[in-house]
Amino acid sequence: MPTLVALLAAALLLSGCASSPAPGNVQVVDRNSRPAVTSGQYVVRRGDTLWSIAFRFGWDFRALAQRNNIPAPYTIYPGQTIRFDGRASQAVASSRPSASSRPVQSTTTSSPVVVSTVPVPPPVTPVQTPATPPVQTPVSTQVRSSSGWAWPASGTIIGRFSSNGSLNKGIDIAGELGQPVLAASDGTVVYAGSGLRGYGELVIIKHNDTYVSAYGHNRRLLVREGQRVKVGQTIAEMGSTGTDRVKLHFEIRRQGKPVDPQNYLPKR
């Protein structure tokens, strides 16, 4: 029996080693990002925008609008049904607001007026920072890449992008509480709020019909939905909302799919 206990203990130890930090002491953080949802439906809550729904469920906003017959400027309403399968044409008529209905407002402090029929993933338990200090990789916010992107904050990279399964869909940059968070490229703010679990106070910027960027865990948001911003403009203050330490979680999504931000940002 002691031999069996020893074997089990060794197996548990090995399984724990599989989740150790990546080379260079840079942590890969588990997040609640998942592949695009292609079945079921979601009922719009107060504070939602089409972009925030598309971001949450892994869709390109244009594809989601087309599937649900939502024309530009993509106005949605509390109680409206957004479908992810191929039966949108049957749902649209019943989800159209009456003449007295009002569109979704940008505030997110009100309680939801409906409940989603697609379960929203629960918050992910934060992964503790390794005891060993991460490699110091300072980020410059002054230089733009050839494609026009700039770093959204100065600081140490403590989490890198991973495209496998539900691992990190962006990068994490450590910094100081209240530190400026900057727009990584010109664009329009399409979401500013705290309605997406696991991201805390979040800003999403639409740069064009192909790219959006996201900035999570802020202490305070300094922009509003519909506002035009320029690269390098301060859009938020760095914080720790929705996570266990002060940091910026930064994502770039191409046609709704996460891509590695470091392939777009200036080289160091």
C-alpha cells in the first residue's frame, strides 16, 4: 500500500509540473476566452452592444449582425434575441422592439433586464504570479509599427498570447495603479463598461472592419462609447478590476479571432 501511495503522489506532482510557467518565467494565464459559439441564443441585457456580444462569444461583429439581420449602425435593444445558429430569420421578427422600446444604453450599472439562454462563462480563478520574478521586458509607448500599432502601456510582460484551447488570448502587462492606458491605434470606442466577466473595467476599440482591440482590468475608464480616439491617447487608468493584481490585459482581434498582439506591435 505505501508503494501505491507513493506512485499516486508522484503522478500528482508530474501533473502539477505541466502547468508551470513558460520559458523565461513569463506566465501563461488561463482565461475565459473560448471558440466562437455556433448554437443557441443570447438575450440582450442593458449595457450590451453588438461589439461586446461578438467579443464575448468569439464572433466578428459583421458576421453576427448579418446572421441576425441587424443593419448599420447596429442598434440593439434589451430583450432582443441574438442567435448564433442558422435560424436567425425566425427569431428576428419576435425580437424587434416595439415603437415605445428604447435602444441599449451605454451604462452598465443597472441590473440585467433579462437572462441569457447561452450560459455566460463563470469568472476564472486568477492564476497566482510565480514566486520567481518575471524577466524584465520593458515596453515602449512611443514607437509605432509599420502597420500603425503602438504599445498600450509601459511595463513588464507577465502573460503571453496562446492560441491553444482556452489559454491567454492576449498579453498581460504589469504596471502601477492609475498608470495611463493608451489607445494602440486610431479608432472608435464601441464598448466601455464592466459587463464582460473576467475583464473587469473594459474598453473595446473598433479600428476598422477587420480589427478591434481590447483593454481590460482598468481602474477607471476615461472614454465613452462612440468616442473617436487617436493612437497614444489615454483611454483608461490601469487597475486590478476582475483580477488579482494591477495589470493591463490587451487583445487584438482580427475578424473576431484573437491574434498575437506582439506580431502587430513595434519590435523591441
